[in-house]
Amino acid sequence: MLDQLPLLPADPILGLAAAARADDNPNKVDLTVGIYMDEQGLCPVFDAVQRAQRQLVEEETTKAYMPASGDAAFNTGIQKLVFGEDSAPLLAGRISSIQTPGGCGALRIGAEVIAAAVPGAKVWVSDPTWPVHIPLLGSVGLKFENYRYYEPDSHGVNFDAMVDDLKQAQAGDVVLLHGCCHNPCGADLSLEQWGVVADMAENQGFLPFIDIAYQGLGDGLDADAAGLRLLAARLPEMIVAASSSKNLGLYRERTGATLFLCRDGNSAAALQSQAQVAARRVYSMPPAHGAIIAGKVLTDPALRASWEAELQGMCQRINALRSQIRHQLEAATDRDFGFIEREKGMFSFLGLSKEQAQKLRNEHSVYMLDSSRINVAGVNARNIDALAAAVGQVVKG
Ligand code: LMR
């Protein structure tokens, strides 16, 4: 029976990361997976996370299952982190959440709850979007429609086209939005544009589903959530998938949350029960380690201050790198790369063809996705010259 199953192609992101790992060129440049790397090319553990982890090891008395909703401190912390300490719907008891295995688990649980409400609901996704959105949401039977978003010529958002397409979104439809630091293109909505999306959701009745995996790595923790919070202040309902992979560096611990903004407290409790039942049928209960650490970091004032300072440093480094990459690429080519500085977060499309991206890989050991998406945070003082030289050679043909 099982031998009928074919070998599947490698994942478009993780497969390239594996290819980069296997490349024995000592000067290879790996800009594939969205992982924050420091100047040494290492993915660091936050000091606050290390301290919280040591506390956990000292204090832990059991490995019994976690509650179905996950760690209580983590849920409180992530609700405030996403919606804001003084969020009116939070204070009104209109928000509930469930801890999930990473942002992917959060998306999947959100999708399960949507499918329970409207089986086969239509989800509007930006063109392009993170490729894993499709299998994560599609595996529960949700259907997809694209809305135009990124315009390669301007390297920005074609907001008029987005609005035109979303005019067709109706009550019972879901609109998937990237809360900040759009993956893969790095082009975000302005606050004014978020306001237009809020008007449309109010008038047309569609449900926003916000994937916020990079909060704190664009302009800062509050600024990155400003669009989401604007929607939350105006709309009766919304789902959010949050991740602690990037902003707390807990990638391998699989820590995230699905958050529900609801009409009232009763509905918030109902949605949490729906999410718990959905989780029970998919993976039963969430993993403990990362969420307990995140709960401590988010709610202990000293750990929190240390974490915020370190995160701010990462955010500033990414923005400084954006400027350096722009200037080095402009010097190596005759192209305008000014858009790299206008974008936010870890990603940018360099505007190269698939063939050029493959040539960079095969001839220069410079790894980016076929779409020419780079992980900006993978660039450092030691590899930036090699990146610019290789792109220069490939562009000049
Ligand atoms: C990425 O887009 O590189 C990250 O979100 C990691 C992943 O799981 O794809």
C-alpha cells in the first residue's frame, strides 16, 4: 500500500536551506529561511530567554500535560503583546486565546475554527503570500482567492488593485492579512490603508485573519501591531495567528497562539472551546517548554525589559542592513534598490528572475528563494561583499 506513494519535491524554503547547509563552499551565503542571524551568522538565544529557561529548569516539578489552552501567563502575555496593554476589547473580556505549536499551529487552529463556522469558506490571500499558508489553511477544506498586493515594478503595494479585488469579499469570507513585515515581499500597508481595510470589513462583513509572525522586527513592538489594533478597535470579530519564533527566538520550541476577538465574553469563551476541541483532534495539547519561557519573559518586568532591549537592537540592525544592502547592490549593478530601505522586516524580493536566483545558487553559492526573496537578517559584514559581487555578475549577465 505505502509503496505507491511517490517521493515529493523538496519544500521551496526548507529544501533550499538544506541545499545551502550541504554546500561545502566556505564562502556560501545562506539567505533562505526567515531566521534572525547576528553578525557572526548565528541565530542567538535572547539573554532573557536563557534566564527564564534556567528558572524553569530549577522550578519545574512535573512533565504532566499542559492545560488544553496552554500556559496561562503566556496567554495573558501574548494577548497584551498583540492587542496592547490597554486594549479596550481585551479589557472588555472580548478576547480569548489558545497556545499553539508555533505560528503554523496558530494558523491551522484558526483555519479549523473558520471551517467549523463556515465549511469551505473562501479565504482571500495576498498575491504573493507565504507559500505554507495554502496547505495550512487548505487542509481543512478552505478555498482560496487571490487579491492583488505586491507590484514588482514599484516594489510596493498596489493598494488600489487590492481594494478593487477585496470589494468582492463578502460576509462569510475571510481575508488573510500579514500584520507586519510581509512575508515574502516586505511591503506593508500604511496605517491609513489599514483604515480602509477596516472600513471595508465593516461594510462588507468579511472576517480578517491576521498572521503576525514578525511583530517587533519592522518598526517596533507597538508600531508593528498598529494596523491590527486599528482593526480590533473597530471590528466585532477577528482572528490572529501570533508566533514567538522570531521575536522571542523560540523557533524550535514551537510557540505561538491563536487569538480570537469576539463580539462579547460569551462568544470569546465559545471560540476558545472550539479551538481547544480542534487542537485535541489535531495534536491534543500544546508543548510546554517554549510557552512557559515566553510567559515568564512577557510577564516578568526585568526579563521583559531585557528582551525588549535586545529585540530593539535586532530590529535596528535589520534596518541598518537594509540600507547597506541597498547601497552595495546599487554600486555593483546599475539598478535602483531603494525599495529595500522602504520595506519592513526580514524579507525583500531583489527583483531577479528565477534563472538568476538559480545561477546565484549554482555558480556563486548565494542562496535565496527562486522568487529572489532574501532573508535580510542573514546578511553580515563578512558576506555582504560576496552577495553584492555575485548579484552584480548575474545581473550584468
Ligand atoms: C520563512 O518564510 O522562511 C519562515 O517563515 C520559515 C518557514 O517555516 O518557512
